[in-house]
Amino acid sequence: EAGINTVDPEIAHLLQTELGRQRSGLEMIASENFVPRAVLQAQGSVLTNKYAEGYPGRRYYGGCEYVDQVEELARSRARSLFDAEYANVQPHSGAQANAAIYQALAKPGDTILGLALDHGGHLTHGTTMNFSGRYYNAQTYTVNPDTFLIDPEIVRQRALETHPAVIIGGWSAYPRIEDFKALREIADEVGAKLWVDMAHFAGLVAAGLHPSPVPYADVVSSTAHKTLGGPRSGFIVAKKEYAKALNSAVFPGEQGGPLMHVVAAKAVAFKLAGTTAFKQRMERTLEGARIIAERLSAEDVSQAGISVLTGGTDVHLVMVDLRNSALNGRDAEDLLARIGITVNRNTVPFDPRPASVSSGLRIGTAALATRGFDTAEFEQVADLIAQTLTAGRDANIDSCKSKVDALAEQFPLYQGLDQVN
Ligand code: PLP
């Protein structure tokens, strides 16, 4: 049977060029990663053909004997990786996992309380342009204006004012560790449920390098594709008292048939996340972020009006503060793209610029650590970023770009892979 090169040369070409892009640049978008070959294989498998509405042993379709085993493996691996009583591996994405959690824990119109989007929260934590802000009475808490840290006293005050049914922990753009125990105490004080969205830091939790929200939260959602390094998708772990509500919220509440090829890929990713090699990779991820934060806190950088939010990082990302710099977030993002480093601009809390321009950059290290980067390479990358941002429009693009090219060549990606697995 004809393959994609024959059937659809246009798409085949685009797959090839995207592979080339991923190989040649340095990927520092904090929410991205490179999945292992085994994950690509599971995700590109014949399981894409199978309908499996329902749950293992209770399907609405025949022929589920093998996919039942796949889902059972994925669920039990998720439970053991995160030491959780319950897991649901069917959500197609992080946003859908979150939508299911709202269905399980709240009724439309109920009050929810999450970190404001422009302070590092996620769209699904109650922004007005998202379903979460339209169907629920979405209230927000902000970071502390002096420290830029999530401050339990601010969360508590907001919870006492707003009486939420659900308090949401977790973030998309925040460089520190939150105090889950304090959030639990606040939730108990106001009679709310606590849901933590660990999408960004799930890999660090799996590796034991970040406190786990699982003992404190009623429900924890995540994506599989950020630090965890699995396929693009979501999953939920929770206390078993929520099993029934969450199962029916995911299916039939939120979704139809699960993507069984993606469930298989999640199972592979959960297995790999339990290994020593994965833990070492997460250690390099954290070390890389620390190195970048330190370099971007040096004298030459601060003289250009550039600083690191909160003065450092505990996780896989660094938030760069450009409020006092001649460069705005968009210019800085473009400048780094020209030397071959992909990052994304981001608002910083209390940002004077509009979100489309913004005054921040979010720089992540997970993808480069997956590629094999260690201390020496992260030092080089940190220096290239520092030099480029400090020089601004006078940056020596050609010289920096050739150093980036050399680093990318030193750590080949998907060797031997030709566009599709
Ligand atoms: N939750 C958080 C904290 C995120 O950062 C993201 C992704 O950016 C999501 C949920 C949504 O995940 P997805 O893009 O898979 O819907």
C-alpha cells in the first residue's frame, strides 16, 4: 500500500520540514518537549482505528480486549507514578481534563477561584474568553505585588471574600513552588474543593524533584506533554471518592471515544517517567533553568534593564522581566528566534504593555534537557541569551546563530527518523 510520500506529498513535505525545524533550532518553549521514539510509535499505531467508549471491562463497543489492557496499564502506571488512588487517562488534552473536573466538582454558575491569567494562570482557570469564565463565576487571585510570589494570605483573603466552590492551584507561567498544604488549609477553611493543575511541573513531581500536590488536592489534572515528555494529551489523578464523578464527567460528560493510540502513548510515557534516566533528565532540566536565571541576573544584563522575576527559579522555566528594558516581549522573542532559539513572550504580573506585546519572556529547559543538554551546554545557551538580549538591536546575530547551530548539531534529534515513524 502506498505511503504518505506517494499519497500526500504536500503533507509529507511539511512533516519533513517541521522535523528539520525541530532538529536545527533550540527549543525553549516551556510547555514543549520531544517525545521518545517509543511514544511516537505508540501514537502512530493502529490503535487510532479503535472505538472504545466507556472504561476497561465496561465498553460500549466490541473488540476492546486489547485496548482494555492498554488503558489498564496506563491507569495503573499513572496511579503508581503519582502515588494516587485514582487515575483517568482518557482526556484528549489538558483543557478537556480541566473541563471534566469542573463538571465533577461544580455546577454552572458556581464560584471558582484561580490564579489570574496575566499573573501566570491558565485560560481554563477562569478567563472570560474561555468556557471556564463563561459558565462559572470566575474569581481570581494575583501574586504578591512586592515579591511576585503566590501568597497564601492573598489567596485566603480572596477565598473569604468570594466563597468559591473550587480553589484552583497550578499555573502556566510561574517560576516557583506553590504551598499546596496552605492551599488545602484555605480550601478547608472556606469549604471549597481543592484542584491543582500540575500540567507544567508533572515531570518534576514524577521525578520526586518537586512537592506533589496529590496528598493535598481533591483532584489533580495534568497534561502529559510538558515536563513529563509524553504525547500531547491530558490526564487526571484524584482521591478515590471522586472516581465515579470524574469517570462520568470525562465520558460521557465531556468526550466520546478515547484516543486509544494516545492512551497507549501515555502508558509508555508513564513507564519511562519512572526510570532513573528520566530523573536525571529532570535534574538537568532544573539545573539548566537555574543556570539561565543566574546568568540573566548578572550585572551586564541588569544594566540593560532586564531581570529575572522572583530573582530565580525552582522549576523548569525562567520568567524574564523586561518592564525596564528597551526591548518588549515581542521584540525579545523575535530576536531570539533570529539566533535559532524558540521561546514565547509572556505578560509579567502588572504588565504595563498589552498581552500581544507584553513585557516578559518565558524560557523553559525541558526540551533541551531531553536532547541531552547538561551544565556546560546550558551555560553556553544562557550566555547566548544574555548577550543577545543585552545587545538588543545591536546583537551579533550571525555569530550567535552559528553557535546555536553547533549546539544543535552536537545533540542530534530523532537520528535515523525520516519524517514519519
Ligand atoms: N493547564 C495548564 C496549567 C497549562 O499550562 C496548559 C497548557 O498550556 C493546559 C492546562 C492546557 O493543555 P492543552 O493545551 O493540552 O489543552
